[in-house]
Amino acid sequence: DSFDILGDGVKELLVGRDDGMIEIYNFESADDPVLRHDYALSESIASIQGGCVGKDGYDEILAATYSGWLTGLTTEPVHREGGSGEELKLSQEMQNKISSLRNELEQLQIKVLQERERYQQSSQSSTAVSSVPAFSVNDKFTLNKDDASYSLILEVQTAIDNVLVQSDVPLDLLDVDKNSAVVSFSSCDSE
């Protein structure tokens, strides 16, 4: 998307990448764009948009991720300075918003507990049927020309506990900054 997020009168280029990076490029001169800000998310970005959504006068960047999460980056200051010994007083609107969110959170926690109990009861009955849930997998296997390696990227809309990679040829697994996996090697029986 293109949007004037910096408020300098010139639109910036907002980029959402498959690797989860949000980048803001500025066109300070007629040459190449300059990277001004970046932010890393833990999953690929499906779409990105600039605008004013949450509070008048503060522009934001909204990004939708592969699993459906909506993430916002705002220009609104998140910290307020207070003098020595001053208490930070919240407006009535902010107090109502916090109260509403707390109530909603409590209701959702009660719903989760009820659904867990219902699932436990149904799974212990004699007529229970177990099935593997169906989910889509977002996968990419791309060549990195700089170091002659391949990147395997797997995304699903649930937690990934294990990934098994089996190969007929020896593999070297390289660690990267965004990798949160613990690698374990085991030899395979040739038969």
C-alpha cells in the first residue's frame, strides 16, 4: 500500500512480506526508496493497509496475517510522562473501554471452560469418534542464491509440534535468526 504514515506530505510505500516483515520505505530523493522502519511478525502477511482506524489524528498500519490475525502499528504515543508523584488518570472513555474488554475476556474464558468440559464428556462417551482435524498448510521451498541453500517455510493455523524431514541424501540444516525450532538428527535405516 502507499500511505503518508510519517506525516511529511509524501506517501510512503508499505510492504508486507511472506517472511512476516513489515517495511516502510520513504522516497526522499528521486533515486531508490529508503527503508525508514521495519517490524517483524511471526507469520506471513496476507495484506497491508495504511489509514486512520482506532483514534482520530493518529495514522496506523494494519496487517492481516496468514492465520487471520489482524495486527496494527500506530503513530499514537503509548507512554505518557507524568511528573513526580503524579498519578496517571485515565479518561472515563478509557476506563469504560478497559472495563468492557475485561468483561469480554471473562465471558470468553467461561465459554472456553464450557467447551472444554463438553469436549471431555463427549470424548469419554462410548459413541465418541476420533478424527484428524483438517487444516491447510502454507508451504514454500525456495532457493537462496546468496549461499546456495534452500529455505523451507511451513505455516499452519495451529501450533506445529514436530516436522519430520526425510531425505535419501545427506542434509546440512542451517540455523537462521527467525528459526525457533530445535533440530534433532537421527540416522535412517536404509531399508
